[in-house]
Amino acid sequence: MRELFLAVYLIGVGLCLAGAGTHLYQWRLRQRAMLRYDGDTYIASMGNVLMSFVCGPYIMLQMGWSSEDKDAVEMGPALFSAMVAFGWAFLTGLLFVGIYVTFRF
């Protein structure tokens, strides 16, 4: 049971970091956060890759809720994006909690 709670905790940490990072990115740069790897320079390109990795779960959840017609949400894309986002959030949470534990203790 502890392993399940640890996995849920890591997913929660990953989603919180992704949401906070996405809103901070959009607030500071005044542009919509998207999954991308392009940039004017190599440094800008690597910054976009890093932003996409950290903010990816939140962006995937937003992509799943958007639909062609604004009246209804399609079940297939919403479930698929949620599955990908929660798995991605687990990896993001594992990375950040691992870094925290490494430097804390």
C-alpha cells in the first residue's frame, strides 16, 4: 500500500510542478506554453525542451480537454492524454523529489 501512495504522491508533485511551471512561463514570457523544441538559438531550443519536459503533463491535460467543437469533450483523446499526462507527471515528480532528497539528506 505504501508503494501506491508513493506513486500517487509523485504524480501529485509532478502535476503541481507542471501546473505552476506552465502558469509561471505564460505569465513571464506572455506566450502560450506548448510542447516544442524549436528556438532561435541552441540555448533557446534547449530552454524550450526543458520547459516542455517540466510543463508537459499540464499541457497534455489541457490538450485532452480541448476539442474541435466547444460543446462536448471527446472521450478517447481525453483518456489518452490523461494517461500520458499522469505517466509523464510520475517521471517529473520522481525527478524533482529525487533531486530534493539527494540534496536534502
